[in-house]
Amino acid sequence: DVVIAGQDIELAALDFAGGRDETFCEIRLGRCGWQRMETDSAPTFDAEPGLPDPYRKWTAAVTEVLEDFDWRFRRGEIVTDVGQVTVIHHPLVTGLSARVIPPAYTRLPARDMGRLPVWLEVPTGSTVELTGTVNHTVERGLLVTAATDTLAMGVDSLRVSGSLQVAESTLFSLHLEDTFGLRNLSPLQYEIAAAADGLPAVRLERPNDDGILPISGELVLEVEAVDDFGLAGLDLLVRTESEGVGADLDDPTEGWRAGKFWSVEEDGWITIATDVGPLRVRPTVAENQGSALRVRLNLEVQAGDLDLVSGDALELAAEAVDNKRPGPPGRSRWHVLRLVLPSAA
């Protein structure tokens, strides 16, 4: 009475009456009319215990069964009882929706998708909550990645659900199994691409720069920084080049002293201790800062207390740090601004 969708079956009737009337099989789909099928006659069998002798057997083949149907055999006025064939289909994902929850530090809102596309890009670290509907009740649902990692999904009647943490780009498919042990055929493969948190960008410039450090040591610099999800801080890096005291200029990481000038709670001057004395800086916001995605400000610098002599150089650089969580955060540095203290000549 039960057949798996796509299989072939044979219908048969045993005939214990005589007569030469044409015999044929009829099937009916739903409420449609009866339709004749090609019917074959099997050889006459010797009597089996409990059956009259002799009898005939009629058969009809139905290939690739996909729908439930009724069936019967007819010879003249003689009609068999009506039989029913129930088709069991393989489980199938009929719909898949998603809710994308980006990492909290990005400050991006959660996004609902009524239908998950086969390719989707999300920020790295996002949680993707999946909800799928199936064609009939299943006992088990699995999310299987291309790397064969397996995640069990919750099953509730005609619904499966689960969540995926996107640490890297991932290919996956949903595998179902029902009470008959049938599994879904050729599961559709989905790809979730992990969009990396880009590094921040920062710019440090001195308007009309002539490469000379004024005798007074007073400077006004312009700083601008941007990040795709948000800035966590801006640092001013300082180092000096003077005879006997100074950094190895062939090593870009050597000798720097740093001080954070944005964002800081206190207003006013900030002191950075260097090997040749204190350097004082004071940030002034150039425009309204409604978002940490972009910062523009002027930076006043007081280098008059540094123990520098003619020919010594002061090097400045700005470094931006983003708000990536978990870390490490992204860091970027603008090229070095180099100012030389002129001689008396």
C-alpha cells in the first residue's frame, strides 16, 4: 500500500473465473476519472493450497510513482475491490529564512531575510539564525558544512531551526531524515561569506608644511580618521633624532613614544613623555562628532620644552585603532611627519 516517490511498482489481480472478456487495470488520481493501463497476463498457475484450480494472474506496471492513486482490475462486469497506493515523499526543505545578528561592536541592526539566498555576505563574527520549513514531519535535521562539521538543528513538527556563528566563509547544506529513514535528495548548498573588518584609515598633515620645526615649538596639525564600524582611539606617536639620543631611523618601530588624544575624558592639554622632554598636545574637534565612524580634529602641539638643538628632528605619526571585538583590534598609521629645527643661520 505504500511506495516511495519515484519508485516503480507492479499491480496484480488473481482471476478464478472463466471467460474471454478483455481484462485491464484502471487507476484514478484524486477525483479524476478512471484511466486504463496496459495490462499483461501471466501464465496460468497450478493451484496453491486454499485456491481454486486453475487461476490466472493479471499485472500492470506503474513507473516513477509520484502521487497517491486508487486502482482496480476489470474484466467485463467483474470488478475487483478498489486498492489505494500511498506515496511517501523524501523530506524536502520548502523554505529557509534567516536572521542575521552582526557583532555588537559594529552597531549594525539585526536583519531579517524571508528567504535565504544561496550566497550571502555578513560581517565576520555574525550569528545567523536559520528557520526552515519542510514538506512533512522529520525526526532529525542537521546543518553540515563543506568541512563536514555537523550541527544538530531543533525539530518542531514542520519546522527546523538552528544558528551558525560565522567566523569565516562557510558552505553548508541542510540534511533531513524522517520516520521512514528517508533523507532529502541533493540538498541545496548555501554560502555565507564572512566580510572582514577593514583596517581604519588615518591622516596626519600640517597645512603648508615646509619641513621646519618653529623655534617656538608651536604647531597646528590636522587629523582625520575613518573606520567601517567605529574608531576606538587615536594616538600620537613621537620620536626624535639628535646626536647621541634618538631612534634608529632605519627601524620604523624603534623609539616611538605614544599618547592617546582621542577619545579622552579630560579636555585640555595631554603630555607625552619623550627621551628629550615633555611634548604637550591638545585636540580641538573640527566639526560635530555624531558618530565614531569618522573623526576630524585639529591638534595643537607644544614642542618648546623638548631639549632639541639646531639640526635635530622631530617625527610625528598618527595611529588609529578600531573597535573590533574580540580583538586584536585593527591598527593603521599615517606616514611620518618629519620636522627639523633650523640652525641660527
